[in-house]
Amino acid sequence: MKKRLKEIEIKGFKGTKNEFNVITYFLTHGKVLRKLSINFLEDDRWDVVSRRKAVKRFWMLPKASTNLEISIY
């Protein structure tokens, strides 16, 4: 994974602890990772404030890749 995984797409993100842990691992260890796309699950609990909190959490993490593009939908 550290040398070959370049693109990850996560569909139906629910914001569970395990999902955050997996994404954190990818961001902090994926040295060749170029693109990470996260699509939130369409659910009533994902209001604007909740989405912003989740996004802020991802932006604050140290990134292993210097050429990483993160898209959050």
C-alpha cells in the first residue's frame, strides 16, 4: 500500500470511528497517494456543521504525500 496505492474512493461515509481510523491511516502512511475522494452518506444527521467538523478533522492530519488531492462530497 505504501508504494503502490495512488487513488482511494470512499462511498457512503458514515463518520464512524473505524472509518476515521482507516482514512487517518491512509493519509498518514500513503506516501504515493495522489487522490482521496470521500462521499458522505446522504443522511439527515449530516448537516452542514457535522460535515464541516469531519472535513476539518481530515485537513488537520499530517499527510505522508506531498501531492495529495482530497475531494469531499
